[in-house]
Amino acid sequence: MTIRITAFALTLALLAAGGPATAQQKSPSVLGQWLTDDRSGIIEIAPCGSQLCGTLVKVLDPAAPDKDVNNPDPALRNQKLVGVRILSGLQRKDGRWDDGEAYDPKAGRSYRARIALASPDRLDVTGCVLFVCRIKHWTRVGKDRNR
């Protein structure tokens, strides 16, 4: 009984002093809204089951079409651009999200993709075709880093 009381008292003392409990704060997350590198849109990254997905939630380029006109599937060319899934199938691996797919509505093409948090406010988005990869840097929208 004394051991339980002592452990409880120690836990309360650590909490009051801001000890190890502060280390349990959430680390920065990839979840949230991100401004694309070309500043043409805002993508919201959220869970899709055990994976992550990114959906276009706002088009910022005034010259962009209202619909997904470059989609390789003619049946999808009339869908609104807002709401189109830009990232899909991302799975957690070694501190990054990998094995996903990125869709570029400007080109109507999809690429193998992975994302990694470079800093609390910068997301590195890598798209690959065969063995050629290109990294884009997205910027966090808002200040909710610990989602």
C-alpha cells in the first residue's frame, strides 16, 4: 500500500513540476491543411482508415478550371476540382508516409508518392516516375501542428 501511495505522490509531483508528462505532448503531425509549393491550392491531409489521404479543399489559382478536365478517365472530367483526392494510400514507414500515390490535376497524371515532415511547418512531398523522383515543399496553413 505504501508503494502505491508513493508512486501516486511521485506522479503528482512530476505533473506539478512539468516533468516527464510534458514530454508526452504530441509531436508535430502531417495532418492538417497544406499550401502547395506553387501556391495554387490547399490540400487537407487526414486519415483514411489506417492510411493517409490528401484532398484538395481550396483552389487558389484564378486561372484553374472548375472541373478536373485533365483526368485520364473521361467519366471523371466533369467532377469538381475541389474534393479531388490528391494523395492516397500513404502508409506509415520509418518516420515518413510511403507507398502512396499523388495525383496532379494539372497534368492528369498519377505518381508514386511519399511524404515526410521536414519541420512543423514544411512537408516534403515526393513524387516518382520509374526511378526519377521530385520533391515539392508544402507549407502548413494555420498553426495547428499537433493534430
